[in-house]
Amino acid sequence: MKRFTVLAAGLLLWAGAAHAAEKWNMPTAYGNANYHTQNARLFAKAVGVCTGGKLEIVVHGGGSLIKGGEIKRAVQNGKAPIGERLLSAHQNENAVFGFDSVPLLATSFEASEKLWRATKGRLTKILAAQNLVLLYSVPWPPQGMYFKRAIGGVSDMRGIKFRAYNAATARFAELAGMPSVHIELAELEPALASGKVEAYISSSATGYELKQWKHVSHFYDTQAWLPRNYVFANKRAFEALDAHAQNCLRSSALLAEAAGTARARELTGFYLEQLAAGGMSVEKPGKQLAADLEKIGEIMSAEWTKAAGAEGAAIINAFRGK
Ligand code: PCA
């Protein structure tokens, strides 16, 4: 009898706990081996520990649950309560989202951090108006250029089939005379293998993870910008949580932003070494290429400043400490 009571009480407790626990699926666009995805898993773990298992976040990497291009909309309309996406992917919607892909504006991790501090508050408001809660953001390593041959200047780029991942990369291709096509990272490998695209801008992280020495021979470490991923929740789903769980999300997000950024910094040298170890030429751009890129950078900066209006000007002023 006694045994039965203990067992029944145990079952009741278990049922209670099961009822209280909530599971959030978290779609992300980048592969499971990528540090952003690994960092998202640590974030999920931290939230689980902090909430005593009441909020379980399950990360689905590589666009496996929802494709990269659909993640923001899915979180906005509640199809997913939380997700991760490339911030600059939304530049066509509002130029402010492209703040991190203005060529040569912020080219180091330090500058990227400063630019983020100048932008975070404004983006938080823009996202809140879209039913989203901004949780954290982590940069990619500085962007360089992958080609199948040596490139001395922009005139060598004409006609090369280029893969774009956001509006800035597409505009760059246009200004350099390269026909471009938008391809998510999850679909880049087959596009290169089939010859649909031959060159692209990305980080050393991406080249290393996709073992790009199979397809491209030259990496120009142009350090053009450091685009960011961000993690965000559906506002209604967030507000439906109790205050403790909300605090857990916020505090775990602070940890994840610091840990992910440190990891990106730490890994950058390794990624560059690995590209060279794979047989690629890894170089800074030569004089002509650097001058050409600067010219394109000036055009794109002016275009972004115009498109982002007063918000953009306020970001740049805050970034420059004015
Ligand atoms: N890798 C991602 C975005 C920026 C980066 O470094 C990509 O190539 O899609």
C-alpha cells in the first residue's frame, strides 16, 4: 500500500513536471559544425539549466527545420517561437538591417563590437514592432573573396558567376560586373560543384567548413565587413513565459553573445591557416584590388547612408563617437 502511494505520488509529480515543461524548436540556417550553431546549442543548454528544465530549446541547424530565407517570417508568425538568422538578410526590408555589411566601415572584431553597440537599441525597436524580441547577436569572421584564379583588380572579375548571400554582396557583384545569384550557405556546395557559381564573398569559417579548396584556389583576405547572425524570439511566445523563464532567456543570451563572439575571434586565425593547409593561396589584396575595393566601398557606403536615412546617420555617428 505504502509502495503504491509513493509510486502514485511520483507519477503525479512526473506528470506535473511534464505539463510544466515547454519545448521550443529553434531553426537556424547554418550547419551543425558551425560555431554559431554550436553556440546556439550552448545557449539552449544554459536556458534549460536556468529554468530547471521548464523551457527546453531544441536547435535544428542547417535549415533542416525551416530554410534560412524563411526563418524570420516563421518566428514572426509564431510557426517557430525562436530562431537564428543573418541580420543583413533583411536589408531589402529596411536598410538599417544592412548596417553590418557596409564595405570597409567596421573591419575588425573591435570595430564590429562598437558598431553593434551603436545599432543594437535601434534594431531592438525595429524588431519589437515586428513582433520579435532580439536576444543576442554574434559576428562572422571578416569577409574575404573566393575565386578560382588570381585576381589583380576588379577588371579581372568581369563575367565571373558570383554567389550572393545578401543585398550588399549582390550589389558588390553588380558594381564589379559579375552576374550574381542568391544562394543560401546550405545550398552553396552543389552550386559550386555544378558550376552555377564560381566565386563568392564569405568568411574563412565558411571556406574551411565547406573545404573550399576543392572548388576555389584563391582567398583574398579583404576584411570587407563582419556580418552578424542574431537570435530572436516571437514576442507573444516570449511574453507568455513567466518572469523567471524570460530572465533565463535574457541572461543566457548575454552569455551566448559574449561566448560566441570570443569563439569567432579565437577561430579566425585557425580558419585562415586551414585554407592555406588545404592548398589555397591566402593573401591580402594587392594594390590595384585594394584601391578598386575602396572605390566600390565608397559607392556602397553612400548608397547605404542614403537608404538608411536618419537612423543610419545616427548609427554612424554613435559608432564614430560623435
Ligand atoms: N558565411 C555566411 C554568411 C557570412 C559568412 O561568413 C554565408 O556565406 O552565407
